[in-house]
Amino acid sequence: MHSKAHTVFICHDCGARAAKWSGQCPECGAWNSLAQTTPSKPSTRPFGHYAGECGVKPLAEVARTDEMRFATGSAELDRVLGGGLVQGSVVLLGGDPGIGKSTLLLETMARLSGNAPALYVTGEESLRQVALRAKRLGVRGEGLQVLAETALEAILATAEEQRPAVMVVDSVQTLHGAALGSAPGSVAQVRDCAAHLVRFAKQTGTAVFLVGHVTKEGQLAGPRVLEHMVDTVLYFESDSASRFRLLRAVKNRFGAVNELGVFAMTDSGLREVKNPSAIFLTRHGVPVAGSGIMVTREGTRPLLVEVQALVAGSPLTHPRRVTVGLDGTRLAMLLAVLHRHGGICTSTDDVFVNVVGGVRVSETASDLPVLMAVLSSLRDRPIAQDWVMFGELGLAGEIRPVPNGEERLQEAAKHGFKRALVPANNKPRRGRSPSGLGIVAVERLDQAVNTLF
Ligand code: TYD
Ligand code: MG
């Protein structure tokens, strides 16, 4: 009985704890992901205490200088970080294996090492492999220190001796600490190792990048369990088989979330994509039904993307509503509004909606474009290719304004669009609409339908 109290079951996917084993994780619903672990004993200070600020202080006396940032030399990465890398911050870079995490960080570190001491710790590759990759990337990085090591104690000792301004640990899943109470390779171990690195960063002012693989299977902990410990969480994603890579901030204590950086993987490493709207827009030779262009905002930047819809008679009693890159429940809601306030019923049709290019849109400005694409498919009437749209739809059938309308319109004008369907309250004041762009402002759903169809 007694020993039972000393074991817990930890989910490999989400890190949730359970007292009893079960086939499915009660938190995240993953199957067969619970593993028995001995909880880590509060460690009796196995690692050094790093010189730095500690002790209690009145808030007013804490120096309130702005956080010190340094540019990483990549405009895309800097923007996603919220305007550069903050001293002493910990950034978790997650992503599927092979997506380009090591490539991105090696390039970045090589660039940074010209101005500041930089340390790249790899637990996955040999130093020779790192050197070969650097050669292939065409980066020199003469000042960059590299270390192939997986023992946490050794990494911290080296870091303390070198005192780098920036350090990369690639990847956090390969780390192990002998003095930690948790089992090697367990979620608890990964978390404990990360906790020590976070403490090191806070106490010394070294900015730390932790690489974490997103793994569904396998015995390694996913980076999700680390999200709450770090300052910034970036995910590197890609549409399958596409050479474009999206770097997304999902948490940032020093900047906006949902900020998006776009890169292209080339033979010689990652290249920044300065004009992402251009790659997400597919210009069809002839207008096709079921396609509409929307102006969304990712973080602080407007982005033009294509929404596609397919509406087809369904053989099912419960027709399907499938979305890719959008919220599925919202589609159901929009279709209900279309029925109630537009008099257009899709209850016997399957409705599929897809955002082209692997972009995920989470803002409500997609409501109007989604419904217009659905209607276009339903009626088999293409929307002319010079239209762009954005706007939120209310349950009463009203078209509601969205933030930063003018900026969105400017982006549309920049890409040569001629007509914009926007909420009435987003209509720019006289003289402020971008030249060459005709703006049609609508207040209600039926006005929008009448304008396009
Ligand atoms: P990598 O950075 O090793 O991925 P991660 O660290 O996220 O696991 O990227 C590996 C992939 O990138 C690999 O499939 C080859 C490709 N790649 C290029 O296309 N060009 C390059 O210059 C480099 C270095 C890698
Ligand atoms: Mg790697």
C-alpha cells in the first residue's frame, strides 16, 4: 500500500498526472500514453546557484529598464519573437522532426556569434555533422562554440564557464540529469532538465533556445509539457510536402502571439519570405466556383489567403461539415446564419472548407469570405478574381467590423485587387481608401449576397 503512493502515471503527450493507470489519458485523451514514473524528489541542490538577482525587494525598487533585446539578423524570426531576442529569455522551438529547427537555429547562432558569445549544444548530432551542415548552409560562424553533450550537468558547467549571450539546446528531449530524481527519458526528466535551463537563463541573463520535437508516438515527451515554463513558444510548421515553413508564436511574454514568420527551405538553408501573401495566393487561370480571397491578420501583419469551399449533396442523414485551417463549430454557426438570415439552406449538403497553403485562421474576419465561398460553390457561380473580403458575421445576420481594416485594405491594394467587400464600419474615411481599390461596405448578410451574386 505504502509504495503505491510513491508512483504516479504521467502522460507522454501532455504531461498530465494520474494516480491510476488507464488506457486513455484523462486530460488529453491520448491512448496508451500513461507511463509509471517515480515522482522526482525535491532535489537537494544538485546544481550551482548562479550569480544574479535574488531576495525579496519592493517592486518600485526593481530596476525597470526595458528588456534588453538583440536582433537575430533574421527579420522574420525577430518579428515572431516580438522585436528581437530578449536577454535571459527562454524560447521553446517545437516542430516535427525534419522540419528545419536545427537549420534555423544553426543559421541564427552563426549570425549572432559575430556580435556576441554563442553556444550551440547538440544532443542529436555529432560535431562533424554540425560542421557539415554549417558548410552546406554557407555560414561561417567563426565565433560559435559547439558542444555535443546530453548530460545536463556538463552542459550547465560549460555554459557557466563560457557565459554565452545565447545558447541553443538541441534537443531538450535528449537531455538527462544524473542528479535528478526522475527516470531518464521520462516526461518528468525532460521537464526537470528544462527547469534547470530556465533557472540558468533567468539567473545569468543568457537567452536560451530549447528545441523540442513534437512526437505523437515514442517515449519522448512532447514539448507541450514545457510550454508553461518558458517565456516564448514558437512552432515551426509546414504544409506537407511544401517547401514553405511557417514559424508561429503561440505564447510570448515579450510580444504578440500568433505572429507568423514565413521561410522557404532551399538547398542552402532557410530563406526568408518577405512577401508571404504572394505565396498563399493561387491565381486561377479562369475564375472557379467556391473560391474567395480573404484578408486575414497573423499577429501584426495582414495576409491574403484563399478560402475554398465545396458544397455537394450528401448521401448521409447527418451531412458533413469539414474544415481545414478553420474552426469547425464556427462553420456550423455560419451555415445556420446563412439559413436563417439569407434564406439559403445547406442542411442536405456536405460542406467542406479549406484555407489554402496550410495557414490556420483563428480570427472572425474569415466569416464573410467563408460564407461567400460556400455560396459560390452552392450556386456554382465564381466570384470575380479581383474581389477580396473580410468581416465578422453576427447571429442576427449583421456584418460586424474587424480590427485594422485600413491595413487590410492596403495589403489588398498592394496585390492588385480592385474590389473589396467589407463591413460598413470598416469603410475608410473619405480620402483614406487605398487608390485603385473600390470598396463596397455592407451592413447585412443579404447585402453581401446581393453584391456578389
Ligand atoms: P533539420 O533542421 O535537421 O530539422 P529538425 O532539426 O527540425 O529535425 O532539417 C532537416 C531537413 O531540412 C532535411 O530533410 C533536409 C532539409 N534541408 C534542406 O532542404 N536544405 C538545407 O540546407 C538543410 C540544412 C536541410
Ligand atoms: Mg534537429
